[in-house]
Amino acid sequence: MPLKISFTASHAETAQTARAALVTRYGNATMEAADVIVALGGDGFMLQTLHATQHLDAPVYGMNRGTIGFLMNDYAESDLQARLAQAEEAVINPLAMTATGVDGSETRALAINEVSLLRAGAQAAKLKITVDGRLRMAELVCDGALVATPAGSTAYNYSAHGPILPIGSDVLALTAMSAFRPRRWRGALLPKSATVRFDVLEPGKRPVMAEADAKSVRDVLAVEIQSEPSVRHRILFDPGHGLEERLINEQFT
């Protein structure tokens, strides 16, 4: 019996054209009734789709109609039912961010790739780092810092010279961006169960913003980050091109 597929696409013309062709060929179920959700676009749209469908049980299979497409499969109109039936599944948990603003407001958001803190002014940020309630660094002077999941370790984290993490490693990467003091400090590897807290020192003089995927919060005073095991994102990949293989291959390219 053929799988019921729900197609969703970014606003890009190539993605919309692909969606129209696939809907004509395979039909289009609602997301709530679908066995599989097919996302057409780039990695940014894939993240949007995963966030938007996290309450559904259906896995998401991406086809690249964007630029890099690290989380996507190659695009093809033919044999989609067979590809979906043979696909490998990866399950990832997002990070939960709780950001406290200098005005006392509290913002919560989930991040599949990373939670990052970035300086929002002319001067470097000053951050205090606590892990599981224990002070680990009294002062980090930097352009920013982030906590990345294994799935997100090849994104912003890797650009900041952080490590690529195997998908099943149960490890988080804490990576500094342009650390000035301690000189050239790049970060640490932490267990997935860790709770990381950043306190912003001198927030008036050195403002800092926080981002959880595409959710931005300006003028933060403190940011707490931890894995959220209750949320499970199911992602499908063509055989031999799964997320684990991609993460390993990325280290040799």
C-alpha cells in the first residue's frame, strides 16, 4: 500500500515548482494524515519544517531545492515511494533555551542545531559559564559562544572551529567564537545531560543577543541551555547517505 505523503515547500520558485510536479504525481495528504512529510527547500526550510511538525509522529524526508542541503536528499521526481520505503531514519533531540532579558523577561525556544550567544555591540562580550550548577569559567571574553547538538555540529559550530560530533555520541559541543581571554580557548565537550548557563557580565556596556535556530532574543542577561529528550525529530535519508555517514564524511572533505 503506497505511503500517504504530505508535501511542503519553501517560497523559492524551484521548490514551489517541484512541489507542484510531485503533488500531481503522488497526490498530497494533510500533514496530520500523512505517513511521511516531504520538505522541499534548503537546510533552513528543513529546520522550519521539523519545528512546525514536532507534534506529529510522521518523519520528515527532505529533498534539496536550496543551496547546501546537508539535511536534504537529492531531488528526483521518480521512484519517490520506493525511496521513502527504503530510507534510513535518524532521531535527534533539540536543545531547550531559556533566555532572561535585562528587563526581566523570559523567552523559551527550541534549537535543532545550536543555541548561540553573540555580542550585539562594538565591544567583545564577557560571559560567565556554569555547567550543572558548577562554575567552570569566571570570565570568557569573546565575540560569542554556542552550544551545538551532534546534528548541528557541522553548521555554525564547525565554522567557529568546533568539533564535528558523531550522531549517536550523546555529547554537546560548547564552542567559543574568537576568544580573546582565555587566549584561543575554543570550548569543551559536555555530556548530553548537562545544563549549561551563560551569565552576561557588563550587559549595559557589552550587550549580548541569543539565538535558538532562527529565534533571536536581544539584550540577554542569562541563557540556560539543556537537551530536550521529550521532543524527537525523525529525519529520513536515502540508504548509505544517512546523517551518521554525512557527519563522518564531512571530516574528510
